[in-house]
Amino acid sequence: MSNIVLIGMMGSGKSTLSHLLSKKTGYSIIDCDSEIEKSEGMSISEIFSAHGESYFRALEKSFLEDLSCDSTIISTGGGMILQEDNVIALMGLGHVIYLSGTLDTLVSRLLSGTENRPLLDETSLRSQVSDLLSTREILYQTSCDDVVEIDGKSPEEIVSEIYGILSEIDYNFSG
């Protein structure tokens, strides 16, 4: 399948970049978190609050198991790679790109609001992001086909880099 899968921490720009990448490639977009919110009729924060993280992770797994698409940009939630079954499913869906950023970059991007990020609390944001990043970094690294560094780059520069990577491996775009 010729999908593009974006993985990375909260604040790495998966949602923003998927929209810019869609304009450049002509691919449609599936935002996993948004789709889960629609199907559950509540926000991710509300799901975590009402049912807990394990329930949400089960929803992610189920969503991926049912996902069938082509020529689509799949924007994942930050914790999607926590389950090995999810990683296998993502790699089977398309080319997986890890949007990698330093702690400083991620924290500065997240400072604009933590209200819909259930694992974050604004008062201890830096330490929480640091803990999540230290736990997840190796999982992101081993769950991707390519790593794109986001530090010090505009969204347009990042999209151009992703587009270049995919063009080199003969992705065909209509945009």
C-alpha cells in the first residue's frame, strides 16, 4: 500500500504536517485520534478520564485492525507505537516516518495548550514530556522506515523533506 504513516511525540506536528503533505501529494488524511473521538463521541481526554489509558489503547488497536486505505496520510497518536501489534499494522499500511524533535522543541510546541492531551499537565509539562520521550524514543526509532528531524525547520521544510524521501522510493503523487 502506498500510504504515508506519520509517527512521533505529541507536539511533533503530525496533524499540521499531514494537512500540508496532503496538499502537496493529493493524498487524503486519516487522523487516528480524531477518528477514535468520532466513534466514541468524546474527546481523547474524556476517554482517558472515563475509561482509562488501557481502554484507549484497545481502541487504537481495534481502529488499526479495521483500517483499509490507499494513497492516504495516516496521522497517529503519540502512543500508537506502544503496542507491537500496532507497529506491525502501521508498517503494513505504508511508509512510516518518525517526526523526531528534541525535548526543547516539543515542550515549546506543547506550551500552547495541554487541554486535549490527557497524559500532560501544564505545571509539570517539561518533566512529563521528558519521561514520555525517554520511554518512547527507542520505540519510534525502531518502528519507522525514515526519521525526519523537525528542530529548527518550518512545516514547509519538513514536508519538502518528507516528499523528497517518498519521491526517491517511487511514491506516485497526484498533487
